[in-house]
Amino acid sequence: MDVPFSQHSGQTTGFYCCRVSNLLIATTALVATAGVASAEITLSGFGRVGATYLENRFNDTNSNNIQDAGEVNEKQTQVEHRMRIVITGEAEAESGVTFSAQTRIQADDAATTAQDTFQSTSGALYAPAYRIGYQGLSLAVGNVSLVEETAGYAAGSLGYTGFMYANPRAFNGDANYGNWTATTDGVIMLTYANAGFKVGVSTSDTAAGVQRNVASASYSAAGYTVAVTAQDSDNNDQDFVSLHVGGKVEQIGFAIYADNYKNGTNGFGASVSMSVAEGLNVALTANTVDNSVGVQKDELFGVGFNYDLGAGVSLGGGVASMRGSNYAEMGVVFNF
């Protein structure tokens, strides 16, 4: 599964009490007493390689799997690969306050022609994320997203790439959903976690000056999780409320997602999974957004598997119907 290290608005109300000044004041006391006691830098990451098939594939510039004007057909079967290196620097003060900064280097097969010519992204460093934490309280600044970090965001992942989730908004490039590097001037996020509870608020401004305020709350106990997220934006079409419920009943795991956007679109999705043999997990996932573009419905459903080969290596694959087109993939992921 491909999960980013963190990625990947409106008039402030009393409920969305997450303006920049308030969040900074909330952590001033933590920083003021910090004397560094230890520090380290670590490297981690993964590689993946496989093949994907998409019926009626095209260069999807809007990342919505629906062909738009100017998007041309490509080869249906393509080799897909990615390498990601995550760089994390951490320090802990004598008071127990922790500090971290994180970025990543990533290169992909960026095929953009019908012949599937091997190309790579620049491999440049991504925008960094900074965190200060103390006993469950955390302040994060930069390339982070409260929406992505709320429980259940990426539940129901299929295949070796994570090509589908119970949440139809997850990792699909929808800049209206949460806070993304390419469309924001950075995020300020404050969270607190304790005994299964987690609450958070964040604020950000897009490059166009649109402010987005997000609040979330989740609770996990006895193997079950409930999470609620809400966004208030200067652009009313981006306002939404979402709900995630997940857990496990005997040997069957499940995830349910639903949201309501002020622009009139409602998202819904569900997933069930189970272990069918040692190291082998199978999942069935479906999701939809109740709007349509032309004659193509925004509906997806598929089945996927992951087989643990040990030592951080797994084999994954899946088949699906994605907005009326057949999709299939298979590949390996190795963590390091």
C-alpha cells in the first residue's frame, strides 16, 4: 500500500478554533523549556515494481479516471514502479519534548506516451513536515494533513499500489479534500491523543489564498474505531463532514465511509477483508461519489490480495471495475 509520509478555506467559526496564532501559542510553553538531550537521523522507504492494466487508459491529468478534453489514449498495459526514501531527523530535549523534521525523495515511472516510455520524476525533495510533541500533544507545520492522519482515511486498500480504498476521496488528487502540497502554502496542525481518543484541528491557505479549517475526532477501543472529520472553507463547495467506522467481527474486518459535501456530492464506500491462509489476505472494496461526468458514473468496485513473503516483502494484486473500465494489477513491494 502506498501511504504518503504526510500530505497524500473558510471563515473561522468558534468550532474551528485553529487559526495560526492560537496553534502557536498552544505550544510556546513546550519549546521554551527545551534543552536537547539526544538527536538522530534515519532513512527508510520502499520500492515497488509491477504491471497495471486499464481498459481505455488515457493520460489522466485530473487524476479522476474520467477522460477530459485534451487527454489522449495510452497503452492499456504498462510497467509501474516507484522508489521512495524517507529522511527523518529527530531530537529529544531533556524535558521530554520531541522535535522532528521529515522529507522524502521519490522517483516513479512517469509514462506519458502511448509507447509507455520509461521516464522518471525529478526525484527532488518533497516539502518538509515539522513536528513538536509532548505527552500526546503534537504541533505539526508544513507538508501535513489532518484529513489523511485521521483514522480510517486509507482503510480498505487494494493491490500492491493501493489503487482503491473504502474512502473514494483518498489519494486521488482531489485538492478540495484536505490539504495537499501542490495547492497549499503549508498547514499548521494541532493534535492530542490519549487512551484511544484523538482530536485535532488544522488550518491552511491555498496558493490562491483560500483558507481551509479542519477538525477531527476519533476513538478506538476493543478493535473498533469511529472517526469524524469536518472542513470549513472560504470556498463553500469544499465544506464537508465525513464519518468512518471500522473494526473486526471474528475473522472478518470491515470499514465503512460516508461524507457529505456542500457542493451536493456525497461519497460512500465499504470494504471487507479476511485472512484466507497464513500470510494471505483478501479484501473486497467498493466506493462511489453520487455525481457523474457525461455518461460515466463515479463508481468503483474490486477485489485484491496481499501475500506476505517475509522480510518486509509482499506480493499484491487485484482486479476492479473503475468508472466503467476494467482494471488489473500485480506487483511486489519491499520495505527497507
